[in-house]
Amino acid sequence: MKNNFEFQNPTKLIFGKWTIAQLAQELPENEKILVTYGGGSVRQNGVYEQVCQALKGRNYVEFWGIEPNPTVETLRKAIALGKQEKVTYILAVGGGSVIDGTKLISSAIPYNGDAWELVLNSSKIGKMIPFASVLTIPATGSEMNSGAVISNAEKQEKFAFFSSYPKFSILDPTVTFSLPKFQIACGIADTFIHVLEQYLTVIEESPLMDRWAEGIMQTLIELAPKINADKTNYDVMSEFMLCATMALNGFTAMGVTQDWATHLIGHEITALHGTTHGQTLAIVILGTMKQLREQKKAKLLQFGERVFTIVEGTEEQRIDRTIEATEQFFRSIGLATKLKELNIGNETILKIKERFLFRGTRLGECGNVDGYITEEILKKCL
Ligand code: NZQ
Ligand code: ZN
């Protein structure tokens, strides 16, 4: 372990079949609770009934309609409701979008200014309303981290900010059985790429973190065809759900250099086109690997050898095959791997380049991914 680090993750994880009922014991007494929801999938799969049952006798109000890639415009309405109702606790029931949105609601209820100011500058976050979650889709890790990504529809922007961790999160894998195949594929890609963003940087910083990251990626590769065959297989979906949480709760990041360029470029594409997060990343990561293959060479070779068993050929051939294997994996779960498949072309690439140059953005483990390199990365995704 070459680098010093600090680690603290306070979220209590409650994992397994029929655990939503435990809300009754886990939620503190005498709170005024705001329950936040997405667009209504929970009404079709029994989650809503289970939550209502567990909240019997509690003092609570509901807010519906937090959309995928949650917007500050929608969240302002929830914040106003929370202020008006003087809520003291928030329960997010949904995916990363509902949980991320709830992190902003929790930060902005005690704040006097506009919520978007907190997204742009999280040092303005003071007191927060405590919150917990019932997760319905494995993907983001938001159920066990302090990050949140919020969109501004008016400005066509999407930024991450950091606030606080859920007090507890309930993960019942049976709730994932109702997920559409596309959302599952996006969740697999998002999880895989969270690990890659914390792995595909510098070699020999921590053999333990490397093995841990490779273990999550190998597990996802093993699970994917089984999920495709039967998305209601509890053993398979529960393992996938745990992979997603473990991929972005700090456990693979101890003392290692991180990248995150793919995510931040992906957020720009989503801000401009509304594309689904995991799908967007599955395209951009391939461009990042291609453009930065020299800088990431040693780790790309290790990734290819240990995750895809690519050991034959010259170093350059092995890297080519590793990138191809990664693309093949995304295609095998039904995702697009080229921007043109989403009808995105040069105009968007130039817009993102200009945005990054204007903001002075420098991403990646070496801080060298500026507007110009981003343009090269995205051209390789066309
Ligand atoms: O809104 P409803 O009707 O509930 O439907 C949702 C939504 O349409 C549906 N869904 C969720 N659970 C379901 C279900 N449908 C059937 N059965 C279920 N059990 O799935 C759709 C997508 O939900 P969403 O919450 O948007 O998905 P996800 O968890 O992938 O979240 C994506 C958001 O999280 C951000 C992304 O940028 C994006 O805005 N991220 C958050 C991160 C974090 N907080 O750490 C990190 C990630 O890298 C990511 O950026
Ligand atoms: Zn992600």
C-alpha cells in the first residue's frame, strides 16, 4: 500500500429478502418524514405497498416524480414541500436518481439560497436533514456513498457534488426482478466502469485493491449471461446488487489513484442529449482506453490478463484485444458502443470541447484530459 488514505463509511447496509419491513424498526421515532419516489415503478412491483405497510402509524408526506438524471427544477418542488412540512427525516425509495435527488433535498431544506448553488459549491452545505434509502436498482452505489449527480434542464448541465451518506440503506434483491433489461444492462455497465475508473490508472499501488477490483469485474462478466437468461434468479441478482454497492462505496478506492474522466465526459453527453448514464459510459470508456492507451499501458495489460485472460501476442496486440473484449462485453449485454448508434455526432463533441476549454477542465489521473484530449476521446467513440 503505497499511499496514505482515510476511510469512513457510516451507512448501515440491510441486505436480503423481505427486508423492507425493517423500515419500521430502523426509522427513528417521532420524526416528520418525507418519502421521495421516482416515476411510479414502485407501484407496479409491490415496493410501494411494503413501504406503506412499514410506515403505518408514522407521520409522513410523499413526493413523487424524481426523474432519471434528476433535475434541480423538480427537486426545488420537493425542497419547498420539505420546508413547508418541516420534515426532520427523508426516506428515498428508488434508484440512484431518487437517492441523489434526496441528497440535494436533504442539503437544501436547511439552506436559505437556491439548491443549484449547493451543486456548484458543496462547501456551502451546512446542516443536512438525515436520510435513508430503499434501493430498487443496482447501479450507482448512491445507497452507500455521499455523491450525487444533479441536472439543470434549463442550462443543459449535469454536475456531481458531495454531501452526506444515507443513515441506512435497505437492499432487497427481489425488487430488482421487475427491472427492464436495458436498465439492468446500464446498471452492469455503470458498476463495471465505476471499478475501472478506480483501477485503470497506475500499477502496483495496492495488490489488494487491484484483486478486489478485478474480482468485481470478473463477477459481473460471470453474472451477465445468467442475468440475461433469468432476471428473477435471486442468487444471481443478489450478487449483482452487492457488486454495484461495493463498486462505489470507497472499498475499492483505498490508497489508489483514480481517473473519472469517462464519467465527467459522460455527464456532458447526458446533459445535452438525456442519454442513460450506464449506456453513455459504455461508449465513452472505449474512447478513453483508446486515446490514453500509452498512459494506461501497464494497467491495461494487467486488466487484459487478469480479467479477460489475454496473454498472447505483443503488448500492443494485447491492448487491442483487451479493448475489443471490453466492447464485446458491453455488446453482449445489449448496449450500444458507438456514439452514432445514439445519433450523436461531431456537433456534440465540439460543444463539449468548448465547454471544457471554457471551464479550464482537466480530468483523469494525470490531469491531462482537457478539451482537446476530450475531443480526441470522443472522436474515437463515433
Ligand atoms: O422512476 P421509476 O418509475 O421508479 O423508474 C426507474 C427509472 O425509470 C426505473 N426503475 C428503478 N427501479 C426499478 C425500475 N423499474 C422497474 N423496477 C425497478 N425495481 O429505472 C429507471 C432508472 O432509474 P435511475 O434511478 O435513474 O437509475 P440509476 O440508479 O442508474 O441512477 C442514475 C443516476 O445516478 C447518477 C447518474 O448520473 C444518474 O443521474 N449517478 C450517481 C452516482 C452516485 N450518487 O454516486 C454515481 C454514478 O456514477 C451516477 O453518475
Ligand atoms: Zn456511474
